[in-house]
Amino acid sequence: YLERLSSYSRTRRAFEHSILRLSPEQNAVLDRIKLNHDFLIRGGAGTGKTLVLLQALKRAAEQLAQEDGLGATGDSSERIVLLTYTKTLMRYNQYLAQLLHQHENIDTIITADSLLSEAFQRLNGEWQIDYYVIKDLCKQMHHEDLDLTVDELKTEIEDFLFGGAVSEAEYLQEKIKRHGLGKALSEQQRQAVWDIACRMRQEMRQTGVFSRNAARLELLENLLGEPDS
């Protein structure tokens, strides 16, 4: 049993060590990262983008600790939130952070949708986000005069109007450009779509059930109205 345990321990240590070992290309990317501005790391799945990011955070935390004389795990006023797309990636990122001893420096590792849901609940505890409500509302409010399918109406409202926080003036007066939607809309069509979008938001506020991007709009408008919130 002791031999098996020892073998398992060595194997796991070797595995974890191999995970954390950066390639020359990853080291070159790491050297270029500065945390005082935005940056983008691109690469296919499994190329170690998150590992490079966590190593950059580790390096920055150690540098700040040395400057403040706090030691490697000193307290900092900076708050770090790491967002990802799926729960599987979230758990893997948590595992990597523990291996790098960064779980103490990173306040939160969650999915982007979880962060949105938590913020939305703080805005109004009775409101909720439903990823299917927008399709249901489009079916209810769609009419043939639009010359749009239900899916096209959903894309126009949820992804373009709500997703882009497009204002009434931008959409109706300034005729903001719509890229990748496949067809132009007349002035009458835009007005009809805008009216439906307004009815949808009113319906969502009454029922307390919001689409993903409508929830983002509520949060955005609340922050603009109450910047100290």
C-alpha cells in the first residue's frame, strides 16, 4: 500500500509539474503582459491561455508584495475576478489557481453568466434571467407585416438592440448600421421592431423574467443612473 501511495504521489506531482511548466512561446507571451492596460491572448483550446494569465497575476502579486513589503501573500486592495464561459473551465481554473497558490489572491473564479446573475439579483431579488423568454416573446409579438422570421426578430432585438445597448435615436433617426444580419430594414420595419422591443421590456419588468441582454440593460441603466451604486 505504501509503495502504491508513493507511486501515485510521484505521478501526481509529475503531472502537476508538467501542467505548470511554460513553453518558450508561453514565456514570451508572459513577458509581454502588462496589467496596467487591456490585453488579449489568442490560441486554440488547450494551448494554455489561462495558465499564462494566472502566471501573469502571480508575477504581479509577487511584485506588489515586494513593493509593499508584505511578503509573497500580502494583503492588497486590488480585487481580482476571473471569468470564464463554462463551469467545467471554472473548476479547471480553480484547480490551476490552487496549484499556483493564487486562490488566495483571486477573489472570485466564476462563469460570466454567474456574475451577471449575482449582480442582477442584487439589483432586484425578485427578478430572474431566463434564456428562453426572448424566443417566447418573439413568437407572441411577431406579425407577418414585419417581413422577418421569428428567429430574425429575436436576433435583431436580443443580440443587436439589447446586446448593443442601441438607443432609440441611434436606431430610428441615425439609422445605425446593422452588420451581418443579411437584409436591410425599411424605416417602417425599424419602427415596428423598436415598438416590439419596448413592449418586451415592459412585459419583462411586469413579470420579473428577463432575457440575458435585457438584464444587462437594466444593470447598465441602473449604474448610469446611480454611479455610486
